[in-house]
Amino acid sequence: MARRTERAVQPTRSHARRRTRTAAAARRLSGLADGPAHVPQPREDADRISSKHPIMHWVLVTDDDGRTRPETRWL
């Protein structure tokens, strides 16, 4: 026969910090925004290395079979 156990006391949760999203914020976060999406643009001097450390870039490489895979290149 199974023994009866007492459940541990759970602390009460405060709902004071809970916020509901507006409909516009929900559309924006789900990707259904009305306006154009903000796409980051590269800097004009992105290829110029200002530090002594090399910069790593990701490029897509296509092999002889037509498969594309990402690869890193160092400047």
C-alpha cells in the first residue's frame, strides 16, 4: 500500500511584475509587424582592420554536389 506524503509548502508568487503585451507588441515579436523589419547594415569601413586581431567572416560554400555549407574565413 502506498504511503501518504505531505506536499511541501510552496511560496506564493507575486503577480505585481507580470505584464501583458499589447497587440502591436505581440505582432512585432511574432514577425507580423506592419512596417519593414530593421536589418543591420555593415559599416562602411568593415573591411579595414583597426585592431591587430584578425576578423572572422562566415561565407556559404557550395561543393561539387550542389550542397551549401557555412565556412569561416579569416581576414
